[in-house]
Amino acid sequence: MSSAPVQSLSVDPLSNAEVARIVGDVEDHGFAIREGLIPDALREALIERIDALMEGLDVPFGENRFLGHRTRRIFNLLARDPLFETAPTCPATLPVVEALLDDECLLSSLTAIEMNPGQQSQPLHSDDGSYGFPRPAPTSIVVAMWALTDFTEENGGTHVVPGTHRADSRPLRGEDPDTIQVEMPAGSVLFYNGSLWHGGGENRSEARRMGIVANYCAGYLRQEESQLLALSRDRVAAFSPRLRKLVGYGTYRGLIGHVDQRNPETLVDPDAETDMIWGKIGK
């Protein structure tokens, strides 16, 4: 494994103007691609750490077409290694997510995906499909997909259907709309609205395609992966205050998620402030 300390693998923040441009693209088209956001040092360290985990955990291939018979996934990355803490709070991605949701959003899941040669295309789907909202729905899920290797037409770059974040339905089985295939060099990030129809492509190359999927949800939703159960309190206590809130140790609008009328962050930091809605009523 790489011996580089986490703090040395820094990422340059986006300018306010660039955040606004990306947000505009996602709002207009449902997705945006930006190259060169993840520096090589961090990207290579992440690949090295993921490869070690794939071997150490003996991660199997998926058991169905959706998960991919030639695809391996590592879930619950924050519990695996401190290096993965760089992803949810990344200054090149989180400001975009916060602008599309708000600054009280939650990390819904953090997953590494390795698509190997021979993997067939994934069915089109939308990541907010399990919530059952009427369509079109307000933005409640935003995803930042990190390209740790090149995403190409040959190795299964993600297919997207532009504009479907405003569609009045989810993709039906067997539906075959025109798609655009995402091609982007390693170090790029694909941002997309969780209502967008998308799916992994077919890997016809002789190389794997690897990425990290950071899925965020609005603060009032239940997370895709239960971060409160997946992470020990000792683990969360070592997180930055921002990451603690992202995994659920905070409240939404001073109410949702409280514990005995207190900010749940006090469970891992007794000095954390509690600013609950009840204290504001009547003032």
C-alpha cells in the first residue's frame, strides 16, 4: 500500500464560477463532466488501496445483470481505510453537490466499482428510483462518479440519456432510448442528478474500468447505505466535523435526526454545538 499521508494528497478547490457552470450543466442536461479534478497522486493511491482490499476481502463478482457478472464492488468504503475520507468532502466535488442539494445533505453511499473485460451493459435506471417520488421529482440525489481509470467507449463508459432527470417516468425494462456514452480521462468526475436515466456500458476492451461512486442525498431522506450502522462511533470520532455531518451525525433544519433534543454529533464530540429548532421558537 502507498505510504503517502492522507493530508499530502490534497485536491484543488473549484472556483465559484466553475461550480456555477457545473451546476448549470447538471440542471440543464442532468449531468456534467469535468476533467482533471482528481490529481494523479490521489488517484493512484486510491487504486492501490482498492486493489489491496479486493484481494484481502476476496470480493466476488456480482450475481445478476445489474450488479454485473464481471464487476466487483466494495461498499462502505469509509469503514475500510482513512484514505477514502478524501472523497466525500473533496473540495472539487462537494461544493457542486451542496449547490444542487444544500449544505445539510448526507452521504448516501460510497462505493468502489471495478468493471472487468467481458462485462455486459447494465440496464438503464435512475438512482432515486427506490424512493418512489412522483416524476418529475425535485433534486434529491446527486452523484459524483470519480474516474480512477479512463472511461472509454470500449471499456464501458457510462451511458446517459440527457434530459431524463425531468422525465415523468422511470426507465422501463426493455426500453431502448438513444444514449450518450460518457468518455473521460482518468482523474475526471461525472456529476449527475439521481433522476437521470443511466447505466454502465459494455466492456469490450482488454482492460478494467475503475471508479468511485459518491452518492449524496437530501438531508431528509434515508441513506442508501446506513452510515450510522456501518461506521463505529470511534471511527466517526476521527472524522472531520464536516464528514461527521455528511454520514448523519447532525440534524436537518435543527430537527430531523436529533437524539433527545440534542445534536447527535455530541455522541462523538461532547463539545459539539447543539442548535435545535426548539431553541429558536418564540425568540
